[in-house]
Amino acid sequence: MTENRLVVNPSPHMKCIKSTSSIMLDVIIALIPAVILSVYFFSYISAIIIAVSVATSVLFEYLYNLAAKKKQTIGNLSAVVTGVILALNLPPVKSSIWIAAVGSLIAIVIVKMLFGGIGKNIFNPAIAARVFLTVSFAAQMTSWVAPGIDSVSTATPLALIQRGVQTGYLDLFLGNIGGSLGETSAVALLVGCIWLLLRKVITWHIPAAFIGTVALGAFIFGQDPLFHVLAGGLLLGAIFMATDYVTSPITWKGKLIFGFGCGLITIGIRLFGNLPEGVSFSILFMNALVPLIDRYTVPKSFGEVKKNA
């Protein structure tokens, strides 16, 4: 007679058919509208910057794995995603071509691979690279131009509002403004957000808390909430960078706290800081607090014994 045994393992009992490569592919698809409109508004220079950023990101990951004699990981497409997002954070000028390569080196080798590769990095690679580039190459990273074939130097909407000049909502929504490649068109980023939500790649918690906090803060201090939502890198950061699986909290409570913190720091820098934009700095700061947020929001495992003092 065959003995039947019921084996019960500790929770969580989870199964997911999604792989890292399939998730990254969904993110790439979601970024396509922003890529297309960046090329439309800023011509061939946008395509070159994106191509260089992606190519160098993949190359640096390949070379690192080769040198460290590790299994190649470029097939999971995470380096491609990092390259695209990094490029969308750069201004549409020729100097961004070599800056993209430097940023890829920082993002892939320093921030990602030296920490153990995907899943082990503390900070979002694209965010950390942008902050490094902003601090190291301030002049090049703030060389904004207006859309068009004969692009001329201009200021971003956030810089203009500090001078008392506000950009129209339609231009902000469509992307007919100066700024980084992926920060200009709100409609392209929102289309990508809808795709990620439908595919259940991200949840609403971080984007809603992040964007909502910035809007509420702007309203409290007498600013235009809709302008602050559409201008700058808020949508790009809230949708594509703050929601990074590795560097964001696990639970829905933690995600709301994370998004609230990002929004609070962003609006604080925008209104009271020396920089017109604070999205990248806010996400980077909150990345460092994720272990603490998870510590107080992740439920205790069933049957866990509390250690004695």
C-alpha cells in the first residue's frame, strides 16, 4: 500500500509565468512611444543618443561578465532598458553622445554589476547615472534646446516658471517643449503607463502616490498642480524609474510610503531648492530607505520566532 504524505512548505506559495526578459520586453514596448516622439521632436540626434546608450550598456554588461567569468546576462534585456531610460534622461545635444557612454559605464558596471548584477543593486542604475552626470557635467546636462530641425537654446518649463513664464498645457502634453529626450511628451509616457498597468508589470501605488504628492504640494504652496505634473521628469520618473522592482518596496503600503517620500522631496527641491528639478535626487534618496521601509511593512512569516533581546 502506497503511503500518501502531505508536505507543506513555508509560505509564500507563489508562482509566476513572467520571466525577467518578458518583463523587460514589456517595459521596452512601453518606452517606444516616448522614443518615437523624441526622434520626431529632436530629429536624428535623439536616435543616435538612444542607440549609443543602449549599445554601450549592453557592451559594458557583456564585457564585465566576460572579465569576471560569469554567465552572460545580456539576454534578460535589463541592460537595454537601462540604456533607453538613461538616454531619455539626457538633453538632445551632441555632447550627450559621449555622455551617454559614460553614463552607461556608471549605470551598468558601478551601480549594477559590482553590486552583484540584476536583483542585487541598491540604487536604480539609470537614476544613479543621471545624478552622477548632472553633478559631474552640469553644463552639458543642462544644455536644453527647443524642438525642431534648427534647434535653438532654450530653458525647460520648470526653469521658465521660476522666471514667471509658464508653458501652455498642450505643449507640455504633446512634448513641444525643451527638456530631456523623454521628459517632454506627457502623452507618450501616459500611454506607456497604461501598457505597464494592463500587463501588470507595475501597480498604481508608486506612480499615484508620487504624482499625487507633487500635485498636492504644488497646490498647497500656490503653484499650478497640473503644470508640475506635466512638466519636467515627474512622469518619466514616477512611471519608469521609481517602480523598478529591485529598488522599490515589496508591499503596497511600502510602495505608497516610497511614492509619498519621492513626491515630497521632489516638490521641496522644485519650490525651495537651487535646482528646478528634483525627481532623480528624490528617487535615489528613497532607494536608500527601501530596506527600512520593507522592514516595517513586510508582514512576519507565519511561525516565525521572535529573537530574544
